[in-house]
Amino acid sequence: MARGLGRRWRLFVLPAILVPLTLALRLAGVADLAVFAAAGVAVIPLAHLMGIATEELGKRAGPGIGGLLNATLGNATELIIAIVALSRAATLAATGDPADARSADGLVELVKASITGSIIGNILLVLGLSMLVGGLRYKTQKFSVRAAELQVTLLVLAIVALVMPELFQISYEGAGGVPPGLPNVSLGISVILLVGYVLGLVFSLHTHKDVFNPVTQEQDKPLWSRNFALGVLFASTALVGLVAEVLVGTVVGVTPALGVLRPELFMGVIVIAIIGNAAEHGAAIMMAWKNKMDLSVGIATISSVQIALFVTPVLVLASLALGTPLTLAFEVFELVAIILSVAILAVLAKDGETNWYEGVLLLLVYAIIGVGFFFHP
Amino acid sequence: MARGLGRRWRLFVLPAILVPLTLALRLAGVADLAVFAAAGVAVIPLAHLMGIATEELGKRAGPGIGGLLNATLGNATELIIAIVALSRAATLAATGDPADARSADGLVELVKASITGSIIGNILLVLGLSMLVGGLRYKTQKFSVRAAELQVTLLVLAIVALVMPELFQISYEGAGGVPPGLPNVSLGISVILLVGYVLGLVFSLHTHKDVFNPVTQEQDKPLWSRNFALGVLFASTALVGLVAEVLVGTVVGVTPALGVLRPELFMGVIVIAIIGNAAEHGAAIMMAWKNKMDLSVGIATISSVQIALFVTPVLVLASLALGTPLTLAFEVFELVAIILSVAILAVLAKDGETNWYEGVLLLLVYAIIGVGFFFHP
Amino acid sequence: MARGLGRRWRLFVLPAILVPLTLALRLAGVADLAVFAAAGVAVIPLAHLMGIATEELGKRAGPGIGGLLNATLGNATELIIAIVALSRAATLAATGDPADARSADGLVELVKASITGSIIGNILLVLGLSMLVGGLRYKTQKFSVRAAELQVTLLVLAIVALVMPELFQISYEGAGGVPPGLPNVSLGISVILLVGYVLGLVFSLHTHKDVFNPVTQEQDKPLWSRNFALGVLFASTALVGLVAEVLVGTVVGVTPALGVLRPELFMGVIVIAIIGNAAEHGAAIMMAWKNKMDLSVGIATISSVQIALFVTPVLVLASLALGTPLTLAFEVFELVAIILSVAILAVLAKDGETNWYEGVLLLLVYAIIGVGFFFHP
């Protein structure tokens, strides 16, 4: 217990070093790339801390509310980074300066790309590494087909939701600006997705909870008091917001240095998405190594679904409030990458077993998509 | 028995009221919208009557011929409405008046949209409502995976058949008119689809009938004489034709009043498709409520397959005879909606179980597609 | 044994007649169509001979190396024909004559089309005929779902690899020439595919070989000495190269005579693909007739995977050495045909059973795609 608590305190050491360091570098005016790197690294232990605090609160609240907390706060880091980026885009767009308007468009594109990157990153990179790492230790590992197929179905729903606005975009190509009807369609579909997400929580946490949590796991004892957990949650959320502010402020300066053709796309899909999902990466791979492949698959697929059915529509609604237009019409490249990722997941998830080569296949698909985004014209 | 017969007689009451009412409203020259609504409502009990007469004939003919009758007459309502619309389009196109030519094009587009709407409506709306209604009463309901997967495979065949002409259309975009080769491709593919449909009947009704009808259900006793059933079938078919004539005659006047951007598309996909499939809707939902999910899934999926592999190619061939060009190249929007519907069906049909949330998911996909068609530019 | 050897000697009779005949016709200067037909027929028994020699070598080398030999030499015929065509294209392109440049482009297009045709031909034609022929004799036939699903997954990887370059091509449309980045993307993805192919061999022949070859089949005794088998392999490979030279030399003269709109596409997808895969056709159908559906499905699907993950990237790398640009950006028509073929295979492979109607469905999809390629604008 004392050791457990001791370990817990270590959680605070890294943020206590990295957050001030990031701010100091920013104020000292060093090169954007260094500040960006520091901020990116600082986000990771903060996201981990938010996850622990949510877990502690969930232990006190019981499995139902605990599940709800995880479902809404599980991807809070991505949500905060994206909202900070959208609000900066709104500020930049309001200046009237054409260079700022281009930066604003770049930030909106970056947000969409980080959504894409989170969805495909969880399916391909997180799950691929988990299967590979677990598969190097165990010949085959098992997971619940039923739970995985529910997530695959929800990802197909997400694809339907992204394809429709894309068709609006494509049929309007050539003419500049936003196609008529697209904002309405984005708004309508976002509301439908949120309805689907909320009813999905009712389904998996209430009416059919026995199907998805067959064994009532002996509840771990909470290590933190309720007020302490709440305090850590609020403090870490605020610090994520602060570091995200620095991260987003430097991203505009960093992107041209990359030398890729479409830096916003590559940064969002690969870099920001990996930063935002680092906590999931660590947890899922650890579970695979411990032969708990069910949890690995759950973390990776549920995280993708949360981004698609919860974070994305919330961002569309938030963008309306912020005055920055964020529609559900992504780049064709992004949509195709999502469709291909879900297709390979659907094929692999059917048999309830994994091995090292299935992990390799997911990573190869990630590599192919990465090559595509790197050279994207 | 007497009560059964008594119930049967009630079948004739609604048509006996609604058909004369529709004709009276038409002759009285009231607003198109009112006549259209009356005709739409009148079709529903007539379609039900055709279904009962087909069933009674089937009982006397034995399961093989009975299955054949259902397979050819099961979607007769849609077929009649579509042929009436195509023949009116041919008449309008022949006048040489540009306004009439536009109306003719609109009717052909309406026919295609009603095909799309029937296919996706059966999968998403009929099956979605059935799963939801059944799922509110029973926690999980079961159906035959084997039968459902045959229908999914046939729907994939239908998608292959629709994608090829679409590619002709797309690669010819920009230049006006019909791409060269498209009529030949449509004709060739229609013949291939009919071959597939007929061999599918040989397969499911003859060589492998035990697989799809494992228990020889105790055959219900016929309630009607053979001649009476034939008489009802012919009379109701003729009346459907008459009411369809009124329906199609008013649709041109109704569409501009809707205020949507592409009224033919929305009318066909949503309104006409619901009218034409109302009988399937009622039957499938009733079966789900009675926990016969196997029959619900069967009605919905087989109806979609019939539209795709039988009604559609027959309409292509009929349009050649009528002189109205109906090709298999649909709107991209329509084709994508069909592909997405089949994709979500394929994912849901794998486990042979349904619950309320799977119904919700199908309905949400229907809602997203409906939003798309409503605002379609 | 003597009879077995006797039969084996018959293998040499057909090549001994057909190869000299082809060369004689070519030297006599008869019409290209006759020479093309003779060369096409002569390839078939040579490919069979290469297969037997590979098998004999494999028997001496043990199952691991035997599997490796089959995996690399199994589609050597297609590889040789394609390399001969690419090298002739390089020679033609170097002349600087515009007519020769057009012929060179036509040959590169022919190579791509023969890749497409081999992939879809193995899935649809070979497997379709096998299921139909086997299904006419046996009501249902069984195969290993696990092995089939691995091949389906690898085909999905191949689709991912072909879709990405396609998006480059499409987004660059209008502007002539090769889109910037496309050669790099093709090269990068080809290397990734080869890594996937090699690791797949490690997986199925080494770490998980018991899963895919559960029973250690009693190894057949080799009938040929090692040196004789090597000699036959080298001689037949050289003769295939010689005949391929004639085949490719006449194809340019044959294509305009076909009367189709895009002769290279039709020739490659249908004709060259059937010639190159004739050995697989015969073997797979024979196995189905003998109720060894597992082997039929294996031959057809593994052959498709070999073309996609081994032959195709090797050709991309070879084209760099030859100086002819062969990218992974195929015709949209070709890519869509591959996607549809894999989709119907995925749906049919799920239940581990086949019947005559599933064979018919695959053949109907092949027919629909064939109609599409015949009239392709």
C-alpha cells in the first residue's frame, strides 16, 4: 500500500519538471522546434495523470458512472488540444491579415488531421504494436470477438458519417469556398453521432452491461480521496490546456521546417496524433505484454470510437460557438485512410485471436499510409 | 376458422374506400399534394392484398412454386409504380417540349431513386425498426446467419453490377449525354443479374432448399379457393396500376413544393420507397415483435435482393421496350448509400443475434443518409 | 512407379511440339494473331513443367524450403512475361519515335492489366470454376477458414498499397505526366509489400506452420534426381522467356484487331492473365473435382496474394532497373475490380463451405467485370 502510494507520487515528478521547462523555453524565446518538442513531451505525463485521476474517481463512483467518466474524459487530451487550436484559428481569422487567415486554415486542417491520425493511429499503431509485442511472447492471444465487433460496427457508422459530407465537398469541387448545405449536413450528422454515442453508453453500461463486462471484476480499492482526485483532475486538465496553448502556438513555426509537401496534414496525422494518444499506446502495449489482449484491443478500438463518435461531433459543435468553421468534410486522403484502417481491423477482428504477424500487418498498413501522407501532393 | 375468414374480409374494406377516394380527389381537381397523399395511402392496403393473394396461391401450389410466386410477385408494387413512371416519361419525352423533357428526366431519376430507396429502406429502416421493436421486448433475438449471409453476398453482387456502369458515367463526366458503351453495359449486366437471380431461386428453392428451410413448416391450410385468389391478385394488381398512374401524375406537381434542393432524389429515396415497401415494413416489424427475428431479417434482406437483382434489371429491359433510357448508372450519392447500407448489414449479420442498439445503429445510418439526400447539392 | 515416370515423360511432349511450332510460325512471318495464339498455347505446358520441376526440387529440400520455392517460383510465368514486356517497352521508348513511345506505353499498361487480371482471375475465374465443378459433384465442400482469411487479409493489405498511389494519380488528374511523389511512393510501398511478403513466409512456413499445415502430409517420394529437376527448371524457364518474347512481340500487332475500345486493358486483364495462370486453373479445378476444396481455395487465393505482394513489387523494382516507369497507380477500373473481387471473396470465405451457387456468383462477378472492361471508354 505504502509502495503503491509511493509509486503514485512519482506520477507528479515528470509534470513538475516538464511543464515549467516548456514554459521557460517558450519565454526564453528559443527556436519553435525545441519548444514544440518540450511541449509535446510534457503533454504525455499530464495525460497519464488525468487518466489516473479519472480512474480513482471512477473507483469511488461505481462501475456505471466510472464507465461514463472514462467514456467522456478518456480522450480529453485530444479534445483540449483541438479546442485550443480552433480558438487560436478563430483569433487569427479575425485579424483580417491574409497570412493569418492562411495560418488559421492550416490550424483547422491540423485539427482534422489529428482526428484522422488518432482514429487510424489507435487501430494501426497502438493495436499493431500491442499484437506484435504480445505475439513475440505468446504464440496466440485471445480477445472477445463480440466486444471488438461492436466497436467495428460503430466505426462503420463513423465512416458513413464522414462519407456523406465528403460527397458534398467532391461534387462542389472546383468552385472555391464551402459547398452550400455542408455546414447544415455537418451539424445534423454531428447531432446524430452524439445520439448514437450516448445510446451506445446506455447499451454497453446499462441494458447489456453483462455482455461486455461478463465478470464483475473485484473493484480495486481507491488510493486517493475523492477531493484529491478531483483536484488532480482539474489541475492536470488546466495544465494540459496551458501546454496545448504552447504546442499550438509553435506548430505554425515548426511545420515549414519539415520539408514535406503538406506539413499540416503530416504533422496532424502522425505527430500530434501520437502525442495525444501516448497514454493509450503505453497502456495497450503493457496489457498485451501481460497477455491481457482483451484489454489491449478494448483500449485501442474504444479510443478510436470515442474520437470518431464523441470528440469529432463535439468539436464540430464547439467550432460553431468559436466561430471557426470545422465541417465533417475531411481530405479524401484522410477519409480513405480511415476506411482502409477499419477494413483491415474488421478482417483481423473476426477470429478473436491475434499473433505477431497480424501486428506486423497493421504496422505495414500504417507505414503505407504514412508514406502516402508524407509525399501527399 | 370463421374468425380467420372474417379477418380476411376486412382486407377489402380499406381499398374499397381509399381507391375511389383517390380517383374522386383527382377528378375533383384538388391540389396535387392532397391527391398524392391519398394515392400513397391507397397503395398500401392494395399491396397488402396482393401479398395475401400470392400467399394463398402459394399454399395451393406447394412450397417450391409458392416460393417462386413470392420471389416474382413480392415486389410487384414497386415494379408497377416504376413501369407506370417510365411509360409516362416516354410519353412526355415524345412531345418535344423542353419542359416535358425535363419532367421526363425527373421521372427517370425518380425511378432510380425509388430503387435506391427500396434497397436501403429495407436494410436500414425496415430491419432497423424490427430490431429496435423486437429488442425493446427481448434482450437478444436470433436469426439464421447462413440465410442472411447468402443475401449479403447477393447484395455484394448487386453492388458490383452498379459500380461498373458508374465508372463509365464518372469517366465521361463533363461531356453531356450518355457515355458511349453505357447502354450496352447496362443491358449486358442486367441479363447477368437476371441469370444470377434465377439460378439463386434454383439454389434456394431446389438444390439446397433444406439448408434454407430446415424444418418443413406445417403448411397452413388455404382459406381462399384458387380462382378467388387469382381474381383478387389480378384485381389488386390492376388497381395498384391505376393508383400508381395517379401517384406518378401528381408527383411532378408535388416535388417543387418540398423546398429541398433535389426533390426527385429525396422523393424517390424516402417517400416513394416507403410507400412501395409499406407491406414489408408492417410484416417484418410484426414478426420481430413476435420474436420471429429470422422471418424479419428474411423479409427485409430478401426484399432488398429482389429489388436489386430482379426489379432493377427488369426495369432496364422494360425501359428499352418503352423507349425511355434507364441505365444502371445511378447518382454517386445513391450508389454510395447502397454500399454503406450493405457494409453495415454485413457487419451486423455476422453473429446471428440482434438487440435494440443494433436497430438504433441501422436507423442512425438511415438518418445520416436522409440528411445527406435532403441537403444534396 | 514406372507408370508414374511414364506419365511424367509425357510432360515434355507438348512443349517439344509447341515451342518449335511457335518459333517456326514467327520466322515464317504469318499473321500476328496466329503467332500470338501459338505462343499463348505453348506457354501453358511450359508453365506446368516449371511447376512440376519446382515440386520435385521441393520434395528433396523438405517442406520449409519447398514452401519457399513454391512461394517464389509459383508465379514465375507471369513474372517472366511481364519482365520481357517491360524490357521491350524500354527498348521502344529509347528509339524516340512517337509511334514506338505509344507502343511502349501500351506495353506498360498491358503489364499492369495482366497483374489486375491475374489477381481477379484467380479469385473469380479459378475459384469460381472450382466451386462450380466441385459443387456439381458434391452438395457442399469444406475448406479451412483460417487459411483463407489470412489470404483475404493479405489481399486487403494489397488493396491499401494500390489505393494510396491511385489517390496521387487522381488528385493530379488533368495535368499530364506522372504526378510528383508518385515514383517515390510506389518504390516505398513496394519495399513495404516485400517486407510483408517475406515476414508472411516466416509466419506461415516457420513460426505458425502447424496452424497452416496441421497434418504433416506423408512426403511424396521424388521421381526426379536433383540435377534433372534443376535442369528441367532452368530449361523450361528459358523457354518460357523465349516464347514470352514472341508473345509480347505480337501483342502490339494483335490488339487493334480486337475491336474493343481499350485493347491493352482487355488483352491484359482477360487474355494474358488466363495464359499466365492456366496451370493454376487446371490444378485448382482438378482438386475441387476430387473434393479437396482446401487445396483449390489455397491455390487460387495464394496465387492472387503472390501476384499482389511479390510479383507486383518485384516488377516495380525491376522497372527501375530497366528504365521503364511502372508505378503502383493502376487504372481506377482495375483497382475497383480488385476491390470488388476481394470483397466478394471475403464474404464467401467466412463460412468455410462452398457450393455450386457460390461458384456461379464468382463467375457472374467475373462476367460483369469482363463486360465492363470490354466496353471501357
